[in-house]
Amino acid sequence: MSTGKVLLALLAGAAAGALAGVLLAPHKGIITRKKIVRNSGAFADGVKEKINDFLDDIAEKFESTKEDVSEFAEQKMQKNGEAKKQAKAT
């Protein structure tokens, strides 16, 4: 399963849990809203942290892939140059 799908599932689960919590809350609406406001900052920070980690992971994978492609292209160019030298020599 890809990281993007896991992150999406995590966010959907958190949203569903928050909705269920509000609908099934044992307190009056004003108390529940105050609790939501207090806890929303921590939840938002957690989501931001997960998104930043996800983006950092993608950036690292991109850089790694870019380096691999550069090395592969360089090797192919060297082999191509060697093949041209051999062709000229014959």
C-alpha cells in the first residue's frame, strides 16, 4: 500500500472519529465545541507533521531516483563511447 493511501486513510479515519465523537458526545453542545477548539490545534499540528514527513519522504525518494538515473545514463554513455572506439578501431 502506498504512503499516500495510508495518509488518506488516516485522515479519513480521524475525520470519521471526530464526527462520531461530536454526534455521540455526552456533553452539551457548548462544552463539546470548547473541547473541539482546544483539541483542534493539536490535531492540526499532528496532521501538518504527518504531511511534512510524507513530503520529506517523497523528496528523498525523488533525489535517490534522480541520482540512480544519472548514474545509469553516465554508465550507458561510457559504454556507448567505448563501443564507438571499438568500431573505429576495426
